Amino acid sequence: MQVWRLLPLTTCLMSLVIVLCWRKSTLYALAFIFFFGTIESLYFSASLIKFREGAWVPLALSFIFLFVMYLWHYGTVMRYEFDVQNKVSVNWLLTLFGSSNLGIVRVRGVGVISTELVSGVPAIFSHFVTNLPAFHQVVVFLCVKSVPVPHVKPEERFLVGRVGPKEYRLYRCIARYGYRDVHKDDVEFEQDLVCSIAEFIRSDKAFDYELDPGNESERLTVVAASSSSLEGVQIYEDDCLDEREQWSLRLRVNKRVRFVLPESSRIDRSAEEELTELTEAREAGMAFIMGHSYVRAKAGSSVVKKMAINFGYDFLRRNSRGLCYGLSTPHASTLEVGMVYIV
């Protein structure tokens, strides 16, 4: 009874693996579905013959699982569309930074804003700034993406770009993981993140925003840097010193951060000042700002949509595990910002 219910699911998933993971032609996937689909249709017809004798049970379970998966997919798509439609423009953010009448202050440290968007400023950040007009001297919009490959090389993991002009110290970082990659712990991930930003500053591949201030497109660069790599910028904290040429900021703080540059590296004065500020921010600590959304159906929606979003999807969200990288962030440095999504 269970065979015909499991085989179609396995066939569909295998066809996706052929196209997305193995990078084969769609014709191979269609041939695979046609061959095994014919065999599975025979199992299905045999089960229908004994429908009244108990074959209706696996059929009913299949429809229940299908309904739950569709409900989760529908709610997730509506939530993502709300993020895309309500994201804040970069020009609005720069106006907020440049205005001195709003009482916005910047505190020491690195603020990592978790988002699912690869462009623009998430609505959760504008909601946070509106209620608490203060943010860190270095702001990083972090997006963690899963790609359809088994492993992503460490030197190709981070895509780093700049949001706005240099003096605002706003960065965007996209961390890519394969479906078989093991997520690192919080300390190593923080070091790799800071190293990638430092390497981006040193390589001087940033897009000059002042040449075209009306263009909000962001150019991201693959940064080959990590805390365990022997190439590019390396980071040393506390008493981890090295006899090679070091670029560091010596302050009387509990944690001392040092960036070790390659021997052949030459940086200009603006990049040195930017690295200095990044060092100060890393020494002050990192804070992870994560959104905690509550999805609700808008007024005037149908009864079916209200039941699906307000009760069904909300129940699944409250009883499902969050993002993998979110589980490894230190709880003492994590700040959750609640926001109601009206979809």
C-alpha cells in the first residue's frame, strides 16, 4: 500500500537532482520520469482496485502531507513577497544617515542584519531604526543562501559588496553553502565574515557610488579570504600574534584584533582608515539583528486565506526549526526584532 505513495515522490525528487545538481539535460529528467512513471502507474492502478479494502488510508495521508507542504510553500512565498515589496531603497537609508535632525546615533561595534534579500534594505531594519534610532558604526546586511551543489569552496563562499559611499561603512555579504556543507560555529563564522570584509577593502574593488548616485545597483565581489586561509587578509585576536608584517590598532580594550596583510600588499590611506574603523568595531563586539515575523492576512481577505495564513501557516512557523545559521549565533549577542507582516 505504501509503495505507490513513495515512488512518485522519489521520482520527482530524483528528476530535480538530475537537472539542478547533476547539471544534466532536461530530456534526461523527462525520460527518467516517463520510464519510472509508467511502472508507478501500474502500482497505482493496482491500489485503486482494492480502494474499499483499505487502500484509501495511504491515499488520504498523501493528500494531508500534500496540503501541509502546499500551505508552508504558500505562506513562505507570501512572506518573501512582502519583504521584496516593502524593502527600503538605498537612497532612503543614505538620507537617514546624512540627516542630523532625526537624532540617529551610531554606536561602536559591528551590526549584522540578517535578511533573505540579496539587494535593497530589508523592512525589518527600517522598523528597527524607527523604534530605536541607533545602530552600529559598521553595518553588514548578511544573506545566507543554499546553492544546488554539494560543497562550496571556502575561497568562493563570500560575496561582498558596498551599500552606498565608503564613509557610511555599509556592506552587503552573501554567504553561500552547499547542501552537504557543515555550518561553522559562531566564532569561526564571525572571523570569516570580518576577514572577507577586510579583504574586500584591501582589494579595492569597490564600486564608486559617487560616480552614479542615482544607481542603486550593488556590485558584489567574490572574496577569497577566511580565518583559516594562508592567503589574503588574516585576523588574529587576543594574544594570537605573528612575527610577519602586521597592520593593527593598539587600544586598551579587552579584545585586541589584528589584521595581517600579505607581504606584497599596498593599501592607500582611505583603505587604511576603513580597516582601522573595522578593527575598532570588531574589538567592540558583534551584534546579530534577526527578524521575528508574524504573518497575518490583510483585512478583506477571503475566509480560506485567513484560515491558511492566520492559523495554518502560523502553527507551522511556531513549531518548525529556524534557519540553520541562526542556531549557531551567540544568544548573548542576538537581538530579535518583531514585526507583523500583513500579506
